[in-house]
Amino acid sequence: MGEFDLIERYFKRPVNRAVLGVGDDCALLQPSPGTQLAISCDMLVEGRHFLSTTDPFKLGHKALAVNLSDLAACGARPLAFTLALALPRAIDSWLAPFSQGLLALADAHGCELIGGDTTQGPLNICITVFGEVPVVKGRSQALLRSGAQVGDDLYVSGTVGDARLALEVFRGTVSLPAPVFDAARLRLEQPTPRVALGLALRGIATAAIDVSDGLLGDLGHILKQSGVGATVDTEVAINLIASYAECTGARGQFNTEIKAEQWLGWALAGGDDYELLFTAPAAARTLVAAAADISQTPVTRIGHIGLEHGLRLVDGDGQYVPNTYSSFDHFA
Amino acid sequence: MGEFDLIERYFKRPVNRAVLGVGDDCALLQPSPGTQLAISCDMLVEGRHFLSTTDPFKLGHKALAVNLSDLAACGARPLAFTLALALPRAIDSWLAPFSQGLLALADAHGCELIGGDTTQGPLNICITVFGEVPVVKGRSQALLRSGAQVGDDLYVSGTVGDARLALEVFRGTVSLPAPVFDAARLRLEQPTPRVALGLALRGIATAAIDVSDGLLGDLGHILKQSGVGATVDTEVAINLIASYAECTGARGQFNTEIKAEQWLGWALAGGDDYELLFTAPAAARTLVAAAADISQTPVTRIGHIGLEHGLRLVDGDGQYVPNTYSSFDHFA
């Protein structure tokens, strides 16, 4: 199979919203009047972002999901994406499920594949995604990292820590009961981009980021860019791990050897969660609850924004807990 | 050096035309009213698109140049780009010259770096570039592959074949006198995107493509998408190789062992030329000459578009020449 056959067979699709899709030197997009284009780009490398044994269907899903997650964190509506793919060999048994997983998620979000590149090389998936954000009375509705205000509540969507836990099982550092592992593995391999929540939070959240490198590390970006500090409740955070509730919580039905500090580490610095971490005024709690409801996405208040710079962890009684959790760095 | 230091040190730059650049979940672009966004994406892999010994400054230039070349072929004005970079190690002695070569070309074209991704992995450079095309009275001014008409002239800009010739010298299949090799190597390592010519050809050219996989192969895309055929003059084509004129032509001052068929093969199917191949009505010859003049880019008429499908090669006397030239395919 040659390069052009490969594109024709798996990646050439009719476009609706784009003016021109795959097959020319450029794709053409005509943004709606009164909107800005939100653009993000994520590259996934074998061995670094996924294991060589990962199911190609799930990999196709994840490659787009992590990009849609960036649009979600910006409050942007997905429009289109480009795909650049380096492959050791052009094999049907890999390309067919990969393209199916990718395009199924794309269709679910009305996000069109408009162009890209394919080449021979070590497996590398690079997606650039485009979304639309309205500009209302000259003001962009984009959710930025820089808008957190002193007194704001701090929230996170869904669950965190389970993706890292699944990775640790693959690495052999912990073991888990099969049903708990299966659920955690789904979070690692097929994360859910919180697009609907991001859209619902426009005009409500003051700042947002998606949790990809770990909750505290990504919170650090909000704090730095907003020039504020934060306090995070570790008791709440540890309960955000779905596996923790299964194994150790009130509903706990499994015994594990995992210690509380380890659980907390995965919650605070696990990475690969693709949940939204966001701030909103305390006066907007009803609006946040409504946004969670409309988007059918659970959100949990895990702390608040303060004047004093830096990050403080407290336990359930409000006592300070030392912060020894660092986030993921690709070159550390 | 960590991931965020690396971005801060080499790739975070103030933006002018973009609303928001590097440092949030998404970049924000606000296209001008009455324009479309042209988008293209190219991935460069070590060993496939460049040699591991390539000077990082030149590699930075080339990585953006091949993307700008796609905008040129679309008649789009460069606006911005994203860079995704997989690197084995974050080393200053590589990153400093790479970013300098990249950003020097970006500055020359007013093309802003607005976002991207960096990760650890086998060296892979993926750039997505954004340009602007006006829409006049509801009609896009983009140059497409599909507009060639029977009777149109066929043109190519600059010179072709020299990049492939330099590659063959690196591969050891031919040898060249040093000054000829130096010039050819520059074409391989620092191609010139024909952005100004692409802009000048709006409203004049009926179809355009950039020559990256080889002249005949890329012409094939125009023919297929326009539903027409073409005749190409091999006598003109062989003289488009700058090295040929140096070695063998009227001004020839060097003797080489290279045969005419080999020269012609590099002209017609060399690849990596990044010249514009375009069609325009025979009645527009003066306008084409003016566009070449305004953009300070030489163009040569190498054939014409005909009704009969397929591609015909003729020699200087108009006699048919067998077509045994195939273009580059990354998976062939």
C-alpha cells in the first residue's frame, strides 16, 4: 500500500463545515463571523505516551481525545483537526482499527479530519485541533489559565489518578483486582475529553486547564499565570480516585497493599487524567452545579484560591500536609 | 533542562497578529473578516527527510520552509504555525541553532509561532502552518489543484532536480565538483518557499501545487483533480537543473560521468524541490511574467494542458519520449 492509497483508504473523508478537506496543498476553514479560532497540538510517541501493545482502536481514540481536552479547557467547540502520522510500516491490521477509533471520537464531536501527512518512521502521532470560541461585545469567551481570582473556588471534573494507577500495574509496581484494573485501564487508554463541560463553563469559570501532567503540576500553571496561590484538600483529592473508592473507601470490597500516601500521590501527580481543573467565584456555585448538570459531568470542589502565593495542602481537619508531589516532565 | 524551561528558552515568543500565543491550553487566532484560513501540516523524520548529520540551523529552516511551500501553493499569506517536536535529548547545542534557523525564516515571512508540544522520543518535527486567503465576492482566492483547464500553459518556478542530486552525492551514487555540490546542497538543506510568487499568482494561475515528491508525480495530482492531461517538454525540464547548466550546458565548465537520462530523471522525479508547479491560460502570459517579476522568482513554461488524459513527454523536436519516471512514495 502506497502513501496515497493509505490516505485514500483510511483518512480521506467528506467535510461539511470545512471549505476544503484532505487532498490539496492546504485545507480551507472559514471561521464563523464573530469567533476566534482556538488551536492546540499534541504529539504522542510510542513508549512515552503509550505502550507498543496498546490496542490501535483505543490509541486512535486517545490521540484525538488529548487534543479535544485542550479545546475543552479553552471552552472551544471542536471544528476540525489535522493528523500527521509516522508509521514503521503501512499495515491494514493497524491502520483500520486506528482510523476507526480516531474517527469515531471525531464524529461524536463533529470534528472533521481536514488534512495531514503520513510518512515512514518510528510510530508518532501528531494531531493539531481547531475549535471555535465566540467573541461577545469584543470580549473573547475563551477560558484561559490566567483568570483565577482570590476567593475563587477550585474544582476538578470526574476522577483523577486511575490512569496512573493502571500504568503502574503495567509497570508491575502494584497489583489490582481485575475489575478495578479494567476500569482504571479504560481511563488510561480511552480518556473522555470534557468538551461539553468546557462549553458549559464559558462565562462562569474564571480560569481552566486540562489535567495532563498531574493535578498539582497543572494547577501550578493556573497559579503562576493568574498570580495567585491555592489551598487543596487532600481528603477530597484522594477520594477522586475511582479505584480508591472501590478498594479502600466506604464501598471498599477489595484489600490492597497500597498505602494512603501512594494513593494521594496518584491523585495529585498521576497525570494522563484529561479532566478539567477550573476556578469560579464562590458566588457562582449554583451556576457551576448547573454547568455540571447540563454537561452530565461530575465536578468536585477541591479547594480555593488565596492571596498568598504558592500551593498549600490541607487534610480533612484543615491541618497542613507537606507537598512532596511533583508533576510529570517529559525531559526530567 | 525540563520541558517548560525548554519551551520558555527557545520557543516562547511574543505574538502580534495572534490573540494568544504559546503558554495556554490553546492558542487563539482571529482571522480577518472576509478571509479563509489555509492550513497545512508536514512531519519531518530523521533518516527519512533529513540526515542525522544535517546542521540543526538548516533543519529548523527546512522544517518551516516545506510547510510555507504548501501555503505558497495555495496562494495563502503566512500567519502562524505550531511546532511539535520529539527529541531524544534536550541539548542546548542542538536547540539553539534549530530554533534560530526556524524563527529566522518565520520572521522573514511574518509567521508567528503560537503553540505546540515537546516530548522525548526519536527526532521528529511536526509543523502545522496557518495562512490567510481572501474571499472576493463570495469566491475564495485560494489556488487549488483542481482548476487546470485544457489549453492552459504549464509552468514551474526556479530550478528542480538539484536537491535530489545533492542527496545522491550524500548517498555516494554520484560525485560532483565541489562548487556545484555546494549549491545543490543548499537547495536540499535550505529550500526557498515561493510565498511571494504564490501571492502574486492569485487570480492568474488556474491550478497550483508545490513540487515535493517530484515534478511529474505532483503534476499527476493536478491532472487527476482537474480531469485533464498534459504534455511536458523534457528539453526544457533538463535545463531546469542548475547543476546541469554548470556541468553540461552551454556554460558547462565541469566534466561529469552523469548521463542525460539520469539528469532528466532528477528533473522530472527528483523530489524535495519546493518549487511551484502551476497552470495559467495562454492569454495570461504577460500576467504570469509580471507575477514572476513582482515576486522576483523566475518561472519557466515547461508544457501545456490538453484534453487527452494522462501525461506525455516530448523532446525538443516535439517527438514523444517514454515516461519511465516515478515519484517519491514514503511507503513504496
